[in-house]
Amino acid sequence: MLGLTDAEYGRICELLEREPNHLELAMYAVMWSEHCSYKSSRRHLARLPTEAPCVLVGPGENAGVVDVGDGIAVAVRIESHNHPSAIEPYQGAATGVGGILRDIFTMGARPIALADPLRVGPLDEPRSNWIAEGIVSGISGYGNSVGVPTVAGEFVSCETYRDNPLVNVAALGIMPTERLVLGRATEVGSAAVLMGASTGRDGIGGVSVLASAGFDEADDDSTKRPSVQVGDPFEEKRLIEACLELLEAGLVSGIQDLGGAGLTCAASETASRGGTGMEVDVSAVPLRQHGMEPFEIMTSESQERMLAIVSSAHVEQVLEICSRWEVSATVVGRVTGDGMLRVREGVDGAVLAEVPASTLHDDAPSYDRPMRPPADLALRRSVDPAADPAAAGPSDCAGDLLAMLADPSWVYRQYDHQLFLNTVVGPGRDATLLRLRDPRNGAPTGRGLAVSVDGNHRWCDADPRWGTAMVVIEAALNLACVGADPLALVNCLNFGNPTHPEVMWQLSEAIDGMAEACDALGVPVVGGNVSLYNETNGTNISPTPVVCLLGVHPDLVRRPVADELPPGTELMLLGPSGPAVGDDAGTDASSLGPTSLGGSRWAWERRGCRDGALPGLDLAGSVATARFVAAAVRDGLVQCAHDVSDGGIAAAIAEMCCHGGAGVHARVPSLGSPAPVERALFAEPPGRVLVAVEAGDVERLAQAASSAGLASRPLGSFGGSRVQIGRIAEPSLDIDLALDDTRARWSGALPEAFSQPVEGAAA
């Protein structure tokens, strides 16, 4: 019931040199859970690059912090709330927002933006539709109320997430570099002040009950629902302002939010990081429910709470500031010098628990779990989705394109993305671009912060290593499309049951792919989250590593995305020209032609084929493409840019038409007549970017690309009222659609899906 194995219990006895009592065992259970200890992933995560000149705080603290110049630091963090959102979609998603915001302002940064990559089951299935609506409403209800804009995200619907949605939430915050505070208790005799909401039974043991187990048909949601936290965004808003005032005044020497594992986590981590100990008086903790047991108080994950480490000389001033902000604040403990976490009933009352603080996390188990690739891996990668003999009927490329078009704007309209008036390029484009203001006075710096959140379960299902590398490259290309260069990355690694060797192989491969791509980009990983046991009835989700990539735009002198594409604007394709790596390497990249359809959206959704090899990846060439495109956007050499990813080049062209309000006549690269037409239109080779260019700049752009070692191809021009796409050297058009019909499908797909009847969904 506590999620501990017999061996782990034995290890606890060894560390204590005795058997733990009930309270102590509950504390170890939450701290040694997968969510808190990373016991299945820690040894693999060590292979990620985490250092760079810009890094002020790397993995291990509440959030990563990077220096962006001018005395300004940016805090960034991503977390998951997958299992709670499957049980109670609204509160699961809402408290995911609340938790990630606390990770940001606990570092001393004011939260300025949220991003929400979401994945749910098929929207035509009632329960999945109910889950999706609840998740979107939870993010909207909390984010809009707390006053932090949701500026970026993803929305993916796929069978692999049926009954196991993924709710990943990222946040950004800014601060003067001198305001940076860490979650450490270093001064013996300091007070531990509990701030914020009172403590209840909601969320008790959430990290062990929800985050360390999958779902099966025997599960009754009602039994797990008490483990889901309940959020209060207005309490969080007051808490933000009170904490930032305390930090600005220098009244707090360390601070930690009470998220997973509650007071046990906050007390043990601040003490252990500071090389000290702590005594906690459970009778002093404000409660909202009568009769709570000490183990409930110490493991409750009730939201909107912070633990501040305050010098005894500053306690009264801290309490006064909290009172002014209508934030409850109570001294619940004190810092000691003996390294022990001691729980008492009363200041000098009976000792209810006494354990070395460091053993709760530093001594948590680290498993080298068995890893094994799927036995049929080679067979799966030999499949050509376009040549599937089970497919019947002639190609309907226009119908396939329309079926894959969906503008996520309906989801984004549920969120306020213009709060603070910093949003230069909003959600729905390749990346979001925000004005970077000086946190000391609010003055614009003339520079921008860019953020992109990306994941692709189809690529990673086909090849977790190169699929993950492709996800990182896609994120970098998205930043390039708004003129930004990548600076730092955080990740959320969503995988299945780690006791399955194939899942551990997927996780290990994904981490190596991420490390290689980050090394190629020169980007450090400054934090992240691992979410395991994403399985239902023994079936694991497809591996879904999600990255949040932060970038900087050096000079916001022009808006980097054109709202309209005038007739005669030329369409060009840019990309690598060097050799690729991976299972489908070997094709001449300089042609910019398509390769495999393996892992493509078309193969999964239109052919129902999850097999096939990924297209080859030219890492160096893709990095060069990102750098070149970012510079071209900043210099005004291109009107707008859009990377080729989900749905291939045909979908990318159609999306540019929908955004720009213009038709197009385009001819795309092809491998020749014998190759299936779908390969030319819907393959998803990495590192390619479409750009819209004024006619007079085409030759200049081509020469500049060549000088940068890149390949380029003119594809056609925008104008007219039809979306017409064919293949080079082929006389006929493969796609010929009215622009109005294309835009209607693009803008109406999600609203139509969300209007599906949901009777009986909660049953």
C-alpha cells in the first residue's frame, strides 16, 4: 500500500539500525517513490549535459536558472501531473499549474508564463473527451485566476493515451540575479515558517499512490481521488506576492514549496542541502480537517504552501508581511545542527519520528533495471508504411491532408496569453516570443525570450534515441522560426512501467538521444521530471519525452512572423546537405527529398501503421539550419518560417496558407515516379524549414544558404484561392483544395471534436 518493496524496507531498517515506526515508514515511502527519488532513472539522467556558462542553477533544485545578461536571470521548470489528471481531470491539471508556479517563485523569480503540452485519448471516445475538457478547464481556471499567462503548448489526441493522459506543465520566471535563493537551511537556530493554505487530507501519499503505479480495470477512481490535490489560485496569488516581497527584502535565507511528499519533502530537503537538521512540531501545523494523524500531516500534499527558513531576528517581520498579504504564516519548527529530521508533538513534546534527514533522499535506492530492445525491432523497422499490402484503394492525398489539419487555437483561447502585454508571437505558431523586461523596473530590454514545448510519441515509438534527438532539433527549429537562439532545456520524460525491460531500454535510449542533440546545439539541460508507470491494463504508453526549450532573441526590432502572405511571395525549402545518421540514412540530403514514412503522422493515423524506420538525421546540418534560419528571420531576409514536422511538407505548406490567408502553387521534392506519392507529401525528415521570401530576395537567400553549407529549393509561390501541391517533374497535382475549405477544416477540427457528446463519461 505504501509502494515500498521488501528490500527497500530492509534497507530502511539498516539505515536506522532499527525498525521504523508507522510515521517514519510513511515518510520514507513518499520520499523513496519514483516521483521524488528518481530511483529507476537517476543513473541514466547523469548522462545529460548540464553545464554551460549561462547556468546559475542546474538540476537538483526547484527550478533551473540561467543568466540571460543585463543582470537578469530566468527560472524554468517542467513537471507532470499525469495520474492525478486521469482521476480528477480539472483538479489534476489545475494543481499541476499551481505546483509549477511555486517551483518558479521559490527561486526568487516572478512567474511570467506557462506552457502546457497535453496528450489525451481519442476525442470521439466519451471518457477521453471528458478528460480533455476537464484538463483544459483546469489549466484555464487556475492560470487565468492566478494571473499568469499560458503562452505555449501542444494538444495531441491518440489511442496510446486512452485512460492515461499526459499533463505536462512548464513555467518561466524572471528575477534580478542577486535575488536568487536556494531551498537550503544553513543557519542553525533559524525558524521554519509554514506559509499559505492550511493542511488537509487531500493529496495524502499522492506521489506513492498515483505516481508509482499504473491503472487497470480493477481500479476504482473513487479510491484514488482523495490522493488528488485541490487547488486555490487566489491563495497562490497572495502567496506569490508575499514570498517575492520577503525575498526582495532579504528576510528569507531558504525556501521550499510543499509539493510532492508535502512537509516531509520540504523539511528534509532544505535541511539535507544545507548540511543541517530540523525539528518539526506537527501540533503547530494549521489544519483544515480535525483528527489528522501525524503521518497525514507530514505527507499531505495540500496545495499553496511554502516552507521558509527565517533567521530568528526576522521572524516577526516575516509574520507581519504575510499578515498584510492575508497569508497564514506559522512557525512549525527550527533548524538544528545534528543532521536529524525530528518530528515532535509540541515544541518540546514527545518525539514521534527521528531519522537522518539525508537518508530520505540521498540514500534512496537507485536501480539498474534490466533493459532490452523489443524482440521484433529489426522486423518493425523493415516495414514501409506506404507499401502496406493491407491498405486498400487509391491514394487520396487531399483527404489525408484535411484529416490531419487541426489548429490548436481553440484550446489556447481558453487561456489568457496576453497578461503582462509581453506576448509578441503567441501560441499557435512555431514558438512563442515574449518581450524581456527588466524585473527591477519593468523597462523593456529590447530583447526577447522564446519558448517551445515539443514531443513526438510516433518518432520515439519508432526509435526512442533518434526520435528524441529529432524532438530536440524540432524545438530548436521552432525557436529559429521566431528568430531566437536556444539557451537551455528542461525535459519531462513520460514512459511506461520501468519494471518492463523494453520500457527501460526506451528511457535509456531517449536520454542518449537527448544528450547528443543537446551537445550538438551546445544547450545544457537545467532540470526536468520523470513520469513513469504510465500504463493501463498492462499496456504502456508510447515513449513520450517532452522538451521545453528556452531561447533568446537578441533584438526585437521587427515582428518575426508575417500575418499575411502577399501574392507573389515565394516559397522555399531549406535544410541540411550533409550525411544523416539513423536507420534510414543514406539518402542524398542535398536533394531535400523525403525518405522513410516510418513514425510519421500519416502512417499512424491514415494507415494505422506504427512500424517503419525513421528518416535519417543530420545533427550538424540541422543545427546549422536552425542557426541560419534564426539569423535570416532577424535580418528580415524571410517573411516567415515554418518547420516541417507533423504531417510532413504538405501539412506545413497548408498551415502556412491558413496562417497567411493565401493560396499556393507548390511542387515538392520527390524520389521519382516509382516512389509512393505519400512519401513526397507526408514524410517527416528532420531539419527542414519552409520560408516565405519576397521574390527579389530568393537568389540572395539561396546564396547565403549555400555559403552556410545548407541546401535550398524554390517550391513555388503564394497567391490565389487554392492550395495546390504537386511533385517536381510530375505533371499532375496531388492536392488541389479550396483555401476556404482548407481553413475551415483547420480552424474547426478541434471545436468540432470537443462538441462530441459526453454522456456517461464520468461513469
